[in-house]
Amino acid sequence: MSHSRSLSLALCLLAACRVGVRTDAPASSAPPSTPAQAEIPLDGSSGWDASLVLDQPGVGIWTVGVLKVFEQYGAREIVALDDLGRFHALWSYSGKWTPVSTVHDGKWLGGIVEADLDPRIDGDEFYTGSANGNLYQVTTPHETFLDCRLIGVLPGHEIHTLVGGELDLAHDGPELIAFTRPGKLVRLSARLGGAPGGSADGITGARDGFDVTVLSELPGRVRDALVLPGGASPPEIVTAGRHGRVEVLRLDRDGPRWTTIHEVPMGVGRVALAPARAGGATVLYSTCDDGRVFRHEREGDAWRNELIYAGPQGLRGIAAGRFDADANVETIAVFGYSKEVELLTRRAGGWQRETLFVDRDKGHWLCAGELDGRNATDELVASGYSGRVVLLARPPGYGLPGVLVR
């Protein structure tokens, strides 16, 4: 070997030693591959932090909610329903999110309800329904374990939307109310004794201790529903329908009664309830398929409807909550086919808009909840065609004057 070649080899070996792995470095510096390993930040707008909760490319996630699933944890969980008919409950630990899954229906799951509807089980249960027409009860028999059972079958009827509680004056006790396509209004109730209930119009029930009763036909698909607070008798159920109406449903002793809040020649996608304000009126918001957002304020027995935003086509998700440092500022967030989560804020000069996050595919659902106590505001949870669940939060210290932050 020549002297020059020996010198070159020595220099290469020396350089390799200088850029080699440090002995005090971690064994692996690879970034976490899943949110269950560590918090995974995403690109959000200034003033908001975005992070990944669940990622399953190619499998849409159609509904998300912030619910209390596992009582042994102080924080609330995120529940996600996907296109393969799976119910995911995700629990948090210092920014990490671990999924616990049950139900494997094979077709998408739609509505989700957390309520104590079955007196045979301690505490709340969870209920969901599928495109196959199957209704499931989900329970937590012990830590981080989910159990599910089939409680009703509605052959040929997609189950889009559910609400639960003591809602029907014609029935004693709590019930689960399902809205289906083809359009039917269906009641499920736990059977505590006696003969099982009947069936009608091809709807069968009486599965695992539940009776199924068809209450009425519906003119179209109800995409979203919520129960208004306030103690009205019967309780008021607000619905948003593909047939273009925001309505109030009351289940009276003589059957369902409907009152129209607002009607447009366009599908209505979602409805959200504004946070209660002392002395303030009841306020709702709704989204339309053509990108419009309406504000509905109750005035006695009537409602005043106001168009507040003409946005991109395909608006779906909407969430109302406190998203501003000033608790008196009115704020809502929307999400849809534009892939953008947008914040709408009402100040003295009118409504303002800003983009908080852009997902990799179309949006379908949006909800608000308290998941990060380091700020004074609510968090947002978004899901849709991307197969991701994304958490959006104001940064630590936001809205908390005098609090030390890094």
C-alpha cells in the first residue's frame, strides 16, 4: 500500500470516529411512530397547538366525542367511531394516547351516546349503531377493558344518529332514541321484566334484554341531534336533517311532535349548542352542505335565525365552546370538505374567521371538550376522511394571566 493511500485511510478512520454515535446518546433517536408512544405534534396555526391522537390511513373516522369512559383516570377520553365499524376509546397519559377498541361490525358506526339507560348496570353505558342496522351497548367491566353486546337489530336501516335519556313521556324510564335511513324514529328500552315488546315494519328487537319500538316514519335522514338542557317536559331534542330542516322533537304521550326552527333548500349537516350564559338566551348553530353557518337564538316560543358565515362547500363538523381568552366572546369552530378547521369569532365589529389547522383529507366531525388544563379554554377534536383524530389546543398559559410558562 502506498504512503498516500495509507494516509487517506487513516484520515477517513479519524473522521468516522469523530462523527460516530456518542456513547452518552440514547440507544435510539427515532421519532415515535404512534401517539401511544409519545406526543406527536402536527402543523397548526399560530396560537394553537395541534397533535395526533389516532392515525389509521384509509379508514375514515366519522364521529368523535369527549366522554368519560375509564373512571380510574381523572381525564376524559376521546371516543372515535370508524368506517370498519370499530369503537375506539383513547385514554391519555402525558400527551400520549392509547386506543382500546371494541365492536367489529364491518360497516361504519354513526351515533354515540353516553348515558345510564340500563339499570342492570352500574353507572353510564355507551351506545352506538351501524350502517348494518345493529345497535350496541358498550361497557367497561374493569380497567381499560371494553365489552360490547348487540341489543337491537334494524334490518335494512342505517343508524345515523342517537340520543339518550328520559325522553319519551309515553314510556316509563330512560330510553335510547335512534334515527335511521330509510327514515324511522325508533325507541330502545331496557326490559326489566314481562314479555318482550313487539316489532313493526321489519324492525326486530328484543335482543339481550332490550325492546325495540318504531315511533314514527321520518321524511329524511337526521344527521345530528342533541337534547336541550332546561328541564322541559317532554325534553326537547334538536335535530339537523338532510331534508333541510333544523327542528325540535318532543316525544309526548300521544306521540312525536315536531317544530321547525329553520328550513333551507339544502341539506343541514350538524347542530351545536352554545355554552350557557347567565341570563342569556338559548343559542344554537347549524351547518349546511353548501358552506353556510346559521345562528339560531331562542326568543320565547320562536327562534331568530341569522346567517353568520358563507364558507366552503361541504361544511360538516361544528363545535361551540370557549375558544378565546375572553369568556364573553362568542366563538365556534367548523370543519368540512375544505380540510380546514376554522374558528369563527364574534367581536364588536362582527364575525371574524381564521384557519386553525389543515388536515390531509376532508373533514367530517368536530367536537369540543376539556382535555388540557394548561389553558383557560376548551379543546377541539377533529376527524374525517383522513383516518386521523387530531387534538387542537391553545398553548399553555393562554387565558391564564400571571401563570408561569416555558
